[in-house]
Amino acid sequence: MRTLALALLACACFAVGAEGEKEKKHVGPAFEPVTDDPKLPRVLLIGDSISIGYTVPVRALLRGKANVHRPLTNCGPTTTALKELDKWLGEGKWDVIHFNWGLHDLKYMNEFGDLVAVEKGTQQVPVEQYEKNLDELVQRLKKTGAKLIWAATTPVPKGAQGRVPGDEVKYNEAAKRVMDRHGVAINDLHAFAAQFTGYKAIQMEKNVHFMRTGSVELAKQVAAHILKALGKPAAEK
């Protein structure tokens, strides 16, 4: 419990840039260097700012059970991943890779690369191309020999700038087709996050991002799936 409380405090240091602004360089505890314990398996988290938010509490939950790494960046859309994946994977061996793309693919952008109202832009990666990109990325990830876990894209709430609620469902359906074809396990973070409603809500209003407590809840779900892939007992909550 103490390590999770410390992780929650660390999450307070993570700030997400305002919607509508160009992506800023992220700094914070999620990007601090990780020194591996050679006796423990290595886990890689790939994803956007949602994954950045749950990185620190996942590390806390898996302390003594796994070395948890992530790319030192927001992994953005699948188009960025196609260019950067080899760099993110590096030279080391991975035992588990937990990954997601989607919220950046489905958002609406103008010709200058700014997030804009839906009627003023076009989707960064249409769902048909998203599925093709994701299929190529999964094929490349499988070559690592790691156990793969796909994280379903989390909900797009009403009022979120530059995104249409429900589009994430279409993108998740496309992703599921890819994962089923390749036999990849799915962590349904969309369904998990959607169950927290009303006074129990963990997601910000009119925003795809999560409150600090929400990132911790997501972390519990992520850690549970990683431990299952590693064949280890569940983490203490």
C-alpha cells in the first residue's frame, strides 16, 4: 500500500499539456532511468499520455517482480510507431510488451498539425489505415519473442476537443481483429475505465485524460495483466 501511495504522489508531478496545443516534451518520473535487477523479467510499456500516467504506479505495483520500462516519449499515433519502434525496442530482451495506439490516430488535425474541432480537420490516421499500420506493428513486435498484451484504447468522453465519442470503439474493433489474427492477449482498458461513472469517475470531464487516482486504477489493471503473462501471483492492491 505504501508503494502505491508513493506512486500516486509521483503521478501528481505528471502534467498533461492542454488539449489544442501541440504536443510538448514530457518530463517527469515516468521518464526517469530504470536500473534493471538482472534476476527479474523485463517489461516494456508502449503508449501515449494515458500510459505515461500509469507508468509510475505500475512500477510500484511490480516492484520486486519486474523491471518496467517505457520509451522516453509520448508514442503518439501508429504512423510515429512505424518510424520509431525499433528505437523504442532497443537491443535488450523483453519478456512482456504491453502496448497501445489509438487516441492520436483518431483525433482531428489541421494542415499545421494542430488538434482542432472535428469540422475543421481530418483524422490523423483513418481507421482502415490504422488497422493496416497496427497489423505491421504487431508483426514486428512478435519478432521480439516477448509476450504481447494489447491495451484497448480508453474512452473518448463527450466534449473532448478534436475527437468524436464512439470513434474509439471503431478503432478498438479494428484492433481486436488484428490481435485475434495474431493471437495477442487483450487488456480491455476501455471497458475497465467505462465502468467508473458518476461520483466514482476516474476520467477528466470533456477530456481523454485521467485524474491521478484514475491513472492508479488503470495501473492496477495493467499490472494484473502483466503478472498473468509472467505467470506470477497478483500484486497487492
